[in-house]
Amino acid sequence: MITLDNFLFGLYPYIAFTIFLLGSLIRFDRDQYTWKSDSSQLLKQGQLRWGSNLFHVGVLFLFFGHFFGMLTPHFVYEAFISAGNKQLMAIVSGGIAGLLGFIGVSLLLHRRLFEPRIRINSKTSDIVLLVLLWLQLALGLATLPLSAQHLDGSMMMRLAGWAQSIVTFQTGAPALLAGAGFVFKMHMFLGMSIFLIFPFTRLVHVWSGFGTVGYLFRAPQVVRARRLNVPAGQNQPRRPGAGV
């Protein structure tokens, strides 16, 4: 088990994120026409509006919550919020966002599996991706009762310490998870696996979503009407009966 933990939580994160980054770059370079969300809205709207909106709201909140919550060192926030209060806040807000995301992905998965027109136009990767996201959100919700047993923030500190050790390339990161339960470890492993398959699915469109932020800082685009390039004498409306 120690060897397995060392691989899954010491080496596997680097394998997953290397494939995530390089795979995304290679796909953008070689297969730009496949870089899209492959929306099925034209086939049938049905549950899409509720499912997509609930899923995106929930998952985006969870993504940024996990990102900043796990990668922010404790000394940054300990002056104004304790580890226990931070964990309680994470349980409440994460539980609400996780429930919204779970309902949304359940609607999307049901639509993908049981709407005949959408099922026949679905790729295997579309269904596999939704199943993995469903399982990941279900596991995330399952960690809430376990987290509630550690309201002193000890479990959150262990998980955050592991994540910060991984991104800073420190040794001994798997040892920090010695007291973490099976559900926590499965949730973490499946999360890394989703990053692993990211470049091979429609998830690549997430990069484009973040890329749109660049438009806020882009220089103004100058647009000139075509008529401005026509000589002044030829830019006037012709009178009826005038010669050509």
C-alpha cells in the first residue's frame, strides 16, 4: 500500500499534469478543428438549459474553490480566519456548489444516454467523460460527512499540505495523506485522472473560455467601412437616367 500510495500521490500527479499540458498544446497545434465544445443544442434542447447552467455554475465554483483553498498557504489567511472556520466554510459552500453541479451533470448524463438523437451522435469519450464527472461530484459530496468529523481543520490542512508539496516539487507528499480516508483518496485520484484525459475530450474548450479574458485587455480594433476607400467622385448616389 505504501508503494501504491507513493505512485498514486507522488508520481501520478506529475504524469497527469504533464499529459494535461502537453496534450492540450499538441491538440491545439495539430487538430484545431476539433477544439470545440461539440454542443448538442441543435439536436434537442430538452434538459440542456438547466443541466448545463447548474453544472457550469457548480463546477466553476468548485474548481476555483479547490484551487485557491488548497494552494494558498495557511499563514496567508490565519490572521483573519482559522483553519477550522475555513473548513466549515468550505463544507457549506462546497456542498451547495457540489449539489448544483451533481444535479446538472445528472441531467446532462440522462439526456446523453436516453435521448435517441443525442445518443447516436455521441462519441464514447462524451459518455465516459460525463460518467467520470458524475462519479467525481458524487465522491466530493461523500467527503462532506467525513470532513464534518474534523471541524478543527486538520484534514483540510493535510490535503492542502499535499497539494502544496506537489506543486512545489517537495518530497514526502504522499506521507501527508497517511490519515486520509479511502473516499478522499479516490476523489483525489479521479480528479487527477480527469486532468489526464482532458486533452482527448471536449473539455479542451475550457482553455478557450479562460482565453476570452484576453479580450478585456486587447487593443481596440479599428474597423473602416469599404465606402471610405472609394474615390469621392464615385461615392455619390447616381441620379435616375444618368449615363453610365
